[in-house]
Amino acid sequence: MSVPVLLVTGFLGAGKTTVINHLLTAPHGKRLAAVVNDFGAINIDAELLAGSAEGMVALQNGCICCTLQGDLLRTLSLLLRRDPAPEGIVIETSGVSDPAEIVRSLLDPVIWREAALDAVLCVADAQALADRPAMLDDALLLSQLRAGDVISLNKADAVPAGQLADIRARLAALLPGRTVLETRCGRVPAGLFLSDDPLAFPDRALPAASRFATPGFESLSWTAEGPLSLPRFQATVSRLAPLLVRAKGILRFEGQQHPMLFQMVGQRATFGAAPAAPPGVAPVRLVLIAENGRLQPDAVRALLNDCRA
Ligand SMILES: Nc1nc2c(ncn2[C@@H]2O[C@H](COP(=O)(O)OP(=O)(O)OP(=O)(O)O)[C@@H](O)[C@H]2O)c(=O)[nH]1
């Protein structure tokens, strides 16, 4: 019997990792494996996933719709040979991936026999769409939305009801007949996905070939061995924010005992509790993502180096 696969797509920072964490910890009684693809040399998402050591494979420094496609297929075949085998596989694409290419690979009959694509879930960021309605004209975002069998309109808590209704109306016009679920903190109904019935979403058309052979984004990864000065880091982030689409990192600040999880989506930055670092990794790890050509790596690294306490 083939193992159902859920492909989770969505723009940078929409909440894909949050959704997958919810699915991994929801009480559905299934043994799930996750494959996460972070577009950067350091895979922060892998560290943020519950039980990340068990059944989790990180594909990094590239994007699975382009350079890492072969790696994805090899990874699936390794996961399927694990004992005990997973009962469901969740694949998180990086926020810069066009899922059309990945769907095409997964529809390959050889893969399908063992790991059948059950559904594509597109996580859309209600807060970003409320702030920047023009995002819905973005070709990559459109491709991600169109690939979705189900759209999770996430961060519904952060948007007033009237604006949420406007966004739903725009999505309904763009994607007629598609299921749109308003979600908070990625809490999609787990029972909707990874069912044993591979025909739950039977109308999948073979997607058109990708228009995003080269992603229009670049990432810069930076690490430090010692703590940072919080005021200097905040000043640097304010300076860099207009250039960035997304940033995330696990940071240590002078005078603080615990590491902090730093997340920035668009211009909004938040700090939260970070999981304990795995042994042997640098205590400060940061990934910045920007449109191609916007970051001058040496200058950015110099600014970040100046944040060291
Ligand atoms: N207010 C609010 N914030 C959320 C919600 N879901 C996720 N977030 C926050 O949004 C930020 C990005 O969430 P992630 O789950 O890392 O997003 P992602 O799509 O995996 O990000 P990339 O992998 O970098 O593309 C984090 O700070 C989350 O805590 C939500 O429903 N409401």
C-alpha cells in the first residue's frame, strides 16, 4: 500500500513550519515523517519542528523545485525503507519554491506506487495579504495558490474580520471552488489530510511546467560563536529590513541565559523562545532572504559582525 504524501507550499513566512508542527503533534495516531526544505545554508525550520531528530529530513541550500529535486526523490525512497515505515509523509517546500515542478515529480508512476500525493496544502499569510493586497498579483504566490487543493488562510487572528472577508472574496474569485480554511497558528484539521483514501482530492490536473527555473531570491547565512548586543542587533535589523523578505534565526544576547528565536516576515519582527541548540552548532545562526541582488553580502556580514557583544 502506498504512503500518503501531503505537500505544504506557501510564500516565505506564511506559516508552513507552524502547520507542519501542528500536524506532527496533533493526536491522529499516525507515524508521520517530515521533509523540510529551507532556502539557505542553515536549516532553522528543521530545528523548530517537533521531534526533529526522529523521522525528519532536512534538504537545504537550494530549493526542491530546482536543484534539490533528485535529493527529494532519494529522500522519499530512504524514508519509505525505514523500519517502522512512516504512515504519512509531509513535505514542506521552501517559500521560494514553485510547487508545480514538485507535483510533477511526485506524480511519477514509480513514486506514486509507494508514496502517493494525497493533497497539496497552500498556506497563505492573511496578515501579509491585508498589508500588501498587491501580493496576489505575484506570479510565484499565484502558482503556489493554484497548486493548492486546500488553502489555509493563516494568521486569521492578526486581521480584522472585514479585511479577512475581503481576502476570502479575492481568493474565491481567483481560485473558484477551492476550499479556503481560516486558520490560527497553523491549526488545520489534521483529519483532512493524509487519509488512507488516496482519492480524497481526485481532480488533480498535471500542472504546467515551472516558470521559476531560477528562483528570484537569494539567502545569506551568518553564524557567531558568542552572544550579540541586543540594541545593536535591533538597529542592524531596522537598517536591513527594507531589503529583506524574510529572516529567521536562533540568537543569543548578552546578559540573557536562554537562546531566542528571531522571526521576521515582511517588516514585522518577533522574538520568542528557541529550542535548545543541537550539539556542535554555532550558538548564533541567522538566515536572511531577499530578492536577488538586493543584499551586498560583505557589507551585510560586516554589519552583523558589529552586533557581536
Ligand atoms: N499571528 C500569527 N502568527 C503566526 C501564525 N502562524 C505562524 N505565525 C508566525 O509567523 C512566523 C513565520 O511562521 P513559519 O511557520 O516559520 O513560516 P514558514 O512559512 O515556515 O516560513 P519559511 O519557511 O521561512 O517560508 C512565525 O513568527 C510564526 O510564529 C498565526 O496564525 N498567527
